[in-house]
Amino acid sequence: MSDAAAPAQDAPKQEEDSRKVNLVSMDGDSFEVSRSVAAMSELVKTLISDDADDDEVQEIPLPNVKSPVLSKVIEFCSHHHNSPMREIEKVGSMAGCIREPLKSADMHDVVSDWDANFVDIEQEILFELILAANYMDIKSLLDLACAKVASMIKGKTPQEIRETFNIVNDFTPEEEAQIREENKWCEEA
């Protein structure tokens, strides 16, 4: 008797996993994904209707996310929905709190190879991914993408950072000297 009861208990879970939602990008492209993958986004999780017909695929508009970026978000969520991302390793980190900077500028030293390769993308897409992760409220993706930006800054001079991010230096030499003098303690640390 207990063998016959076990499959009946598993049935609702399998049914829930098979339900889908359509995530619609700002470009109007629709991406059909399982609810469990989509629910990694706190925004989407709150928008998913529990009373929708099981056969009906609910449409969730995401007007702030472009199609290529939504595709990357879905790739991340699909990879991590059953295997959560390990905590980003930081020097002196405690219970997820960022106490000090990343321990390395090499993302492979900080996160899994899959995650490091995932954020090894063009800067423009990386910044759009940060905006999408923030908008969709996917903390692990936001942390990962921001850690990538931090790794791009770590150990660089102000001039190297300007070159990396195409920032124009609008300080006069006198202003730069004054800033260096006021912040000399930072360089000594």
C-alpha cells in the first residue's frame, strides 16, 4: 500500500515543475520557461498567478529588459535553479556580508568556472545584465555581475580604470594633485 501512495504524493510536485510562463522582453520577444526557473526572480515570483489554469501559460511582461539580456538571465536561472550559486568569496567575508574587497581580480578564483565564464561578456551586456538582475530582483545574479565589475577595477590605477570604462578625465592637474594629497592615506593602506 505504501508503494502505491508514494507516486500520488510526488504527482503535484511534478505537475508544478511542468507549468510554464512566458517572459516577454521590451522588444516583444517571448521566452517560455518553467515556473521554477522564472521564480528565481522575486519580481516574476510575485507576478505569477497561482489561480491560473494549469494548461494556461501565463505571460509576464518585462518592459525594462532587452531580449539578448533576458536570454542571459534565463540561462543563469536555468543553470542555478536546482544548484544555487556558491557564495562569492571575498576577503574577510562573513555570512554573505561584504566586509572587504574580492580576494582576487580573477573571477575563476572567486566563483565557479561556469559563473566566471558566464560573466565574461561585453561590458555593455554586463551593465545591462546588472540592470536586469536588479529590476527582476535576482540577488545571486546581481552579486555575480557586480563582482565581475569589481574584478575589472581591482588592482588598477585611476588611469587604467578610466581606460577600462571609457571615462574621460575632467580634472585639471591641480585638482588631481589636491585629490591625491587629501587621500594620501588611501594609497598608504
